[in-house]
Amino acid sequence: MNDNIGISMNEKKRVILYAGTTEGRVLATMLSAAGVDTLLCVATEYGRVVLSEMPHIEVRTGRQDEAQMYAEITDCGCELVVDATHPFATAVTENIRRAAKKAGREYIRVARDTKAEYIRDNVLSVSSVEECVKALENTNGNIMLTTGSKELGVFVDSGISSDRLYVRVLPGLESLKICKDLGIEGKQVIAMQGPFSEELNIALMKQYDIKHLVTKESGANGGFPEKLSAAGKLGVNTYVIKNPEMTEDNTGYATENNCINNNGNNIQDNVQVFDMKTAVYEIAKLLEINYKPKINIRLIGTGMGALSMLTQQAVEAIEEADYIIGAGRLIESTKKLAVHAVEAKPYYKAEDIVAYIERLYVNLYSDIKVVVLFSGDTGFYSGCKSVYEALMKLDFVDANVLPGVSSISMMAARFSTSWQDAHIESLHGVAEADFDGIYKGLVNEQCLKYNKTFLLLSGRVQLIRLLERLTQVLDIDKICIGYQLSYENERLYSGSTQEILDMRDELKDGLYAMLIYRKNAYSTECEEDSNMQMYDKEHKAGISVDDVEKNSRHTYDKEHLSGIGADKNRYLRDEQFIRGKVPMTKEEIRHLVISKLRLADDSVLYDIGCGTGSISCEAAAVSHGIKVYAMDASKEAISLTRQNAQALGLSNISVTEGAAPEALDKLPMATHAFIGGSGGRLKDILERLYSINPHMRVVIDAVSMETVAELSTIEEEFNVVDMETVVVQVSRLRKLGSYHMPKAENPVYICCFEFCGI
């Protein structure tokens, strides 16, 4: 009995929701989020316990008959009655329906879709508990009942030995009391809240030597598929009690066509039966509320691989997730935590992840939680940025980033050093064909510049090839190697380049990080410590921070002027490029273009119509943090760009064959774009750039009068700021006899601007 019946409520409720299932909890969450005052009725105290407190939701417990339901419906003054009770609670559904009709209230039945393919030799479909009992009478072996506590008495009274029965029930006092009253106690009672994974079902059946499984056709929300698959793998005979709300052929809801109650009365006139998704939107329409489910996504850095490296926030997010996305090894390493996940997908590319999220949304009727896993830290050579930017274009997504421990942090800790003073390079994903050019650049240009360099490597082959190069560099003092950091098979190596190379047979394939020390690097670190101590003394003596910073800048200026610690060749010369029949942007124009682009250390640049790749190389040489995506429709241009990038040792250039704007579709979002060749499609290209990033900075190099004419229309057709056009004509002196005569190059129009948002 419900002790609350007859007590007047302080405020009226718009909806009365009869629940006790997953569907009921989902609907309660939706109504709470929409601010709809709701009376939520559950049969047992345990039904209340599993519900979290929600605004606008009042919970009442207790079993009711039709008269009590009618009293409650009229008392609460609701306009809508929603029945989300269990599909096997047919008597309860009939009472709710009749009470709602008598009270003249709108009634919606949320029917669970339990359609499933489970026809196989050791599966028997039965229409009732009694039919199931009859089928079990002449069998031997232990029986697991997963049908709940209400029908348990039918099995006990049937003559089947109670010693054979192992029952899985909810961990509520009512269920446990029923088991005790029927004489089933101790190890024969498994009191757990489902649904359960296939692995747990298998473990329980093995532990209790189960030969027969009894289950209701309760659908995915009831863990039905996992029970069937577990029994199938163990060869356990399965007895499925069919959903009474489904038609005989299991293709639809029986209540849609046959609404005759037990007394023979037709009560179809107030019946509206919907699947869960349709019910959500029908309820929203009837109540005139704007309901739009959200996909809450957490992009998580998983650290170096071991579960112990995860932050507490990350652990909690994975445990709560409904769906898991990430590389296969990351899914495998976190599967112990993903206890609620219904699906895991091994996607790591932004386009694949976004496509999957969009597919999920098609059938979405409630908020869900999704986790996207990345190795290491989300902000350190991670795909997180591109995935986040792509996801934020979806208006039904809320996304947050949870960082992890990066390989550089772990490496520095393992070798008791710092990393803020190191130069960092990544060789992850570098193609075999690009090895030599990139290694040449690293060894000859980078490793000789910095006292300390961190490198991220893809595997053993890369490591050995780089070590072979480094043996030629006399300025290297020490090499430190970290293999499979944080994993059980982690190994650390330290020594000279040749000493590490001599251990090549010991080096196994896997993930490597490398730390390279130049000679005198240790003393340099000591000098830095001394400088800090000197700073402290000077500061205490009354010298201001500004004075110290001025001294530091003065030291840097002297070093810069002498070429120490800075790039001596800030710009590239024409003769440094491999030339072909493809046009090349000349040296003076390149320098002006780079100036107008205003690149930062973390910029992403599209070089559209890259030609020989001179602009791509010039931009990539500004900073190793800059990412350049070069594209051209000409195969020769693509080949030349690759050759020049390799020859100059520039590893931060990616080359794509294809014409813009189509070639832009699969690239990460850019912050800058240079258009050196538009193929007559300048407007189309600009429109695509604007859609990719409405705050992008763009520089256009125009020679033909047709393109120059198009430049004058940009301000009219696009929302831009800071627009300027510079006309440059360079003349070079040529010696003719005893005279030096200027020879003019073609004039070049350089147009630059920034999109200023929608």
C-alpha cells in the first residue's frame, strides 16, 4: 500500500509518471531538465533508491490498484499520464490505463522494443512462466532464474527441487524477503542490480555450474542480448519468456492491435503506444516543451598507457560513459573501467569520430555520455585538437577536455630532469619515404642548436636509423631512451650514441622517446641554476625585476647578432630550392608574404597552389610548431614540394594532391591560408575557407588581371577586416657590356585580410 495516498500535494503536477525501468529514469531526467513538475511513482523502495534526486521530480513509493491510481491521478491535477512500467507488468499497465481513462487524462504507454534474433538449437521460446516450468520438469542440472522475485513462487511450488535454483534478483529488501520466505537463501541468491555484461554472465554461470538459464525477453535495456550470448558460448540451455506486449511474429506491439483487458472490455480508445524515442518527442509535443537531447563528450588524455596514469576525473568519466571511442589499444587498456559502456569503437580520425557521433544522434532520445580516448596528454602532439574543433561544429554536442600525463613529462621524470628548457620534435607517423630528409634536418640543423632535445619516435626502425645518423654528430654528449613508458615492460637506456646503438639487438619494437644532450649541457643547466641564484641575490640587493629582464634581453641580443642560439638564415634563398617547370614565388615576394601572414608558433597554414613549395618551406622554417598543409592539382608540383621539404629537413609540412576547395575537406582546421593559385575558383575557395574558420587570416598572391579584378569584390562578398593590397614590382640588375641595366619582374598583387566571424 502507498501510505502517501490521499495526502494533498503542495503544488499540482503536469505529469504523473509510473516507472521502475530504465525508460522511466530516462523520462524523469528529460522532464526534470525541461522544468516539468512531475510525480514519479515507483512500486518499491529500491525503485526510489536507484533514482538520483532531480529538480521538479517528486517520488512516491508503493504498489497501487486501479482505485488508488485514479485517486492519485485526480489529486495531482496532471494533464498527462505516462506508463513506463516493465513490459511484463501487464496487470499494472492495465490498471494505469483504466485509471487514466476514468480520470479523462491523456495516456501514453512507453513500450520497450524487445525484438531480437535468438533462434538456435538450445533456446526455447515460451509464452508464460507456467509453460517454462513445464519445460524444465524433466531436466537435470542447476537453473539460473533471471526473471525477478515476483514469479519465483511458481518455480518453487512446481516440484522442481529448490536446490537446483539459483536466483538473480534486485538487492532490495522486498526481493530478499520473498526469497527468504520461499526458502531460498545464502549462495543461491545473487542480489545485484543489472544489466550485466557478457563477461559477468559467463562468470556467474561458471561459478554456479548452470545448465539452464531462464530469462524474460526484456530487450537491450534489460541485458537480454548479453545473457543470450553468454549462455550460447557456454552451451547453456536457455528458456525465453516472450514479451506479452509484442505480437506473435515479434514485429510490433500487441497493444496497438489488441487492447482487450482481462475482463473482456475494449479500452483501446485512450491507448497511445510508442517506442522510447517516439514517446520522448510525443511527450515534449503534448507539453509544448522544447526538448533537444545532448551528447556529452569527454576527450581524455589517458597518459602513457597504464591505468594508474589516469587522472581521477578521467577514471570517473570512463566509468560513467555510455560509449567509448579511441584506438584499439586504448579501448583494451580501459575496458575494466568502462562498466556501463554499451559500445566501443576503435576510431581515432576526426572524420570517423564525427560521423559516428552523428549516427548516434539520429536515434537519440536522451542525453548520453561519450568518451574519446587519446594517448598521452591532449595538448601534446595529440589528435585531440582537431577532434574537438570538429565536434564543436555540432550543435547537439557538449565537449570538454581532460588532460593526461604526456610522454615528455614521464621521460623527464624517469631521468630526473626538466623539460621546459628542451626543444621538442615528434616523428610519429612519418612516412618511410620521408625519413632521410627529416633525419638530415634534425641532425644537421636541430640537434646541433639545442642543449637538450626531446624526440618522440614511432618504433625500433626509426630509432636505429636516427641513432646511426647521430653517431656522426661529435657534439652529442649523452642519449637517454625510454621504451614503453609506464607499461610493465618499460625499459630505460642511457649512454653515448654508439653505446645505445651497440644494444640494437636488445631493442624491441614499440613506443620510444629519446632525450639528446649536447656536450656541456649539464654544465649549462648548472649555469642556469647559478644565474637564478645570482638573480635572487641581486633582487634582494634592490635590483628590480625589470633590470634583470633587460640584462637577459641584452644577452640574447648579443647572441642573436653573433648567430648563437638563433637561426642565422631567417629566410630561404631561391638557390636553395629544387626547381622544375612549375612556377615558384620569388625570394623577395616570399619574404613579404610571410610578413603579411603574421604566423605564430602554433599556426596551421593552408598553402593552396603550392607550386614548388617555396611558401610552404618558408613558413615551416619560421617555427617547428607551425603545421603547413600544401596542396596542388599538379603531380609535378606535389613532387617538387615533397623534395624541397625533405632537402631542407622540414618535417612540419604535409602535402596533398588535389585542387581546392575539394582538397580542403579532410584537413584539420587552419588559422591561416595562402592562395598562390586558385585555378579560376577564388570565390569558391574563399567561401570554403570562411566555412572552415570564420576568423582565418588570408593572403592572396595575384599576377593575372582576372584574379586582380576578383580581389576588388572580396570586401563586398565577405565579412573581412584589416584588408590591404600591396603591388610589388622587383627589378634585378643585369650586366650588359660595361653597364648594369634593370630587368623588371612581373608586378605581383599581394592582398591580405582577416575574416571577422559570422
